Amino acid sequence: MKIAVGADHLGLPLKDAVKAHLEAAGHEVVDYGVNDDTPVDYPDVAIEVAEAVAAGIFNRAILVCGTGIGMAITANKIPGVRAASVADPYSAERARMSNDAQVLCLGSRVVAPEVARIIVDHWLVAEFQGGGSTRKVDKIKALDARSVGGTLPRS
């Protein structure tokens, strides 16, 4: 699978650990940075990665900041993207199975590298299960379409 990864300076060590794990599992990984500890604002990275997901360049992406929350909030501002900040394997599975989340957000200050690898593995093998969740995800997609059409304010 071709997967984008990105992080701010706080997420760099965890991003690198996740990237190595993905590559060892045979995935093609495209790194959107950062690659040193120079301070970077997480929205700058999240926007670039989320736009690539929305454009269909990647089916999945992983973003890392201090908590994962800022990356998720930012990525979710991009129409067509569903990002989830998770800190456990079950939530990672549900993010895919129930919400069809294409972007996994992790927090380097709340998730250890060993746990992150488990979370990533659970998220990667999980697939959207449809069923009753389809109706809910379709409502999210409709909201995205309204936002793009200009009837909702974009912040």
C-alpha cells in the first residue's frame, strides 16, 4: 500500500518509527516531513498530506504531532478527508470500520512507539464495513459537498 506520513517537530521521532515499521512491512511510504527538530506548525504538514489524500494520491496517511489532536482537526478541514486521532488499537479499527477514516493521527506524547506500531497494524488491516455505517459516512460526505459548494463557512 502507498501511504503518506507527516509530522511536526514534536512528532518526528514517532513518525520515523512508524515509517520504518511500514517500510519493513513492504509498504511504499512517502514522507512529507519534517526531518529535523526545527519547529514547524502542524497545520502546514497536515494540510499538505490531507490534500494529497483528498486528491486520491494516497488511500491512507498517518500524521503525528504531540497529541494527534491538532493534526486531526486540521486534516478534517479538508473536504473528503476523515481523520481520527487514536491512542489504542480498538479505536484505530473502529476509525476504519465505522468511519472509513483514511488518515490516522497519533500523538508522540501519548503513544509509545511499540503501541503505535500495533495501532498502525490494526488500522491498516481494518476495512470499512459499510452496513449502517454507510448512511453515517454518506452524511459526512454530504457535509463535505456542502462545504465545497460554498453553503457552509470554511474556517
